[in-house]
Amino acid sequence: MHKAVLASVAALVLVAGLGLGADRSVAKTEPAFKSSIAGLPAGLSGSASGTIRGVLSAGAPWVATGEVDLIKHGRLRVDVEGLLLDLPGTPADGTTGPVTGVRASLTCQNGDVVATTGVVPLSAAGDAEIKETISVPSSCVGPIVLIRIGRTGTGAEILGP
């Protein structure tokens, strides 16, 4: 089972796991996949190469740690710690910049965003917790959970798939 982990800002954090299909026997409370969170390297931010399944990454690298659990029947738990800009030598380094809220989106191998949570607060330390039930398709091969900007300092929610 290969699990990949990266992070960005339009797609702040991504977590890849195994397939979620009807043929996979997973108990209601057993994670269909579970993975750690890590930051997006500078080389993948702010360009077409930073697009993850059609969701653009931000123009700056981020660091983060944490964990994601997705239960087959849609219960999603995301614990993000220290989601901060990685911009040495700038005033924004080590801050959340204008981001004050995040949300999580599930994508499947076909590249579509199939479900997105509501927006939760992102603390000044870059911490957030998402606990929500989302709709999981009967078959979702190669799921990736993206942690995305949900709100900026203006208080306006960022809309999108």
C-alpha cells in the first residue's frame, strides 16, 4: 500500500491513500485509509505542475504535519498542525498569511472533486480540525484528500469545487 503526502494552499494539503470500493471489506469504524500530512515543496507550488486533480496549488510553499482518517462510509477526520507559509526572509514566513479557514475535498482517480467539507477555523499557529461526514462514491480508486483555503482574512469564504 503506497501512501503519498504533500501540501499546497489552493490545495493546502493532500493525502493519498488506497482505493475505496464496494469490494473492499472495511468495518464501519475501520479507516479506509489513514495517512500523515506534510508540506508542499516549493517546486510544486504556483504553477501547472502544482495542479492536483484539477485543483491549483497556491503560489507559495507551505509546511504542515498532521493526520487524515477516512472511513469507508464517509466519516472524515483531519487534524492539521503547523500549516504555515515556508517563505524564508519574508514577513509572511512561519505565518498562515491571509488564510483563516480551511476545508477538505475528496478526489478520486478520475480527477474530480467528489465531496468537500464545510470551512473550519485555521488558528494563527496553523492548526485546524475537521470532523465531518462526506458522501463517498461506491467506488473511489486512489482517493486524495486536499486541504484547501476556505476563508481568508476578509472573512469571505472561497468558493469552488
